[in-house]
Amino acid sequence: MSDWLKPASVVALVALLLLAPSIQDRLAEESTRYIEDNESSHHGLPSEWDEQQVLCIYFPSDSPHSEFNLGVTMIGPEGEEIGTNEDLNRTGACVGGFEGYSNGLDFMMNSTRMANGHLSVGYEVGQWGAFVHTIGGLNSDSLAGDFNGAYWHLDHNGAPSMVGIGDLVMSEGDVIEWSIGTW
């Protein structure tokens, strides 16, 4: 019985090595597909998030996040990591696949919880509503460089938001993005 076991193992190993490229191609086909339309607020996000609500947080290259520093990590609505899009020329994380939110602050606080504490949000409520100062441990006041100051900048569907996150009224398919702005 052991006389045929060695040759059978060698044949199985050779077959596996010959099939490896085919297996890799098939796995790549099943990996996350990203929306290619650069006119869409969902550009670069997983295709299954099209028409779903998404929150993205992008970190500056000189202050990368320790967990999300190789491309943009995609996190699903249950906290599962879907993949990383390394073609966006930025780093950070997007949490998406949500629906039914109407208040921007509620959506932000609930969606960031899916990142297991890596995207915790710090904000203060003042006379103009909620002011976000910290996301994912990065406090905008701690940044230094060739600028006078820094802040967390809010985009809504690819354009600067005209209201703060607490006053932002959301619709299905909305994408909220945060990045550091300077003055």
C-alpha cells in the first residue's frame, strides 16, 4: 500500500502546481470588484455598495493610520473586511453597505463602530452643532506642517458639505468622506 503512496503524492503535487495559475485566476474573479465610474460618488468602492450608504475616512500620507496604511480598506456593515483598494492613491478605510440612515452623525457613529475601535470619533457640540476633531486617533489639532491649522473636512457625495455632520440629511446611496484639510 505504501508503494503507491509516494508516486500518487508526487502526481498530486505536480497537478496542483500546474493548476495553481488557474486557481489564482478563479480566486481573483471572485474577489471584490470596484466601481470604475470616476463620475460616481461610489468610484473605487465595492460594486455591491452601489446605491448603499458609505462612510470613508482618508488619512494624510504623513500621518498614516496604523491599521489602514496600505490602500483603502473596505469594511462591510457587519464589521467584516471585504478587501483593500490599493488603486486610489490614498490610505484609510471605508465602511459601507448601509441603508436607512437619515442623520449624518448617527450614521457616522454607527458605521465607524464596525471598525473595532480603529475609527473612533471624537467631537464636541457647540453653537454650530457637532465639530469633529478626532477620527481614528488622529486629532486635527496635533498636525503640524507648512500651514496655519488643520481640520477634518467633510465631503458629501463628492462635494464639500454645506452643513456639518450633525445637520447632514442623508439619502439612500450617499457617500460621506472625511479627510484632513488645512488653511
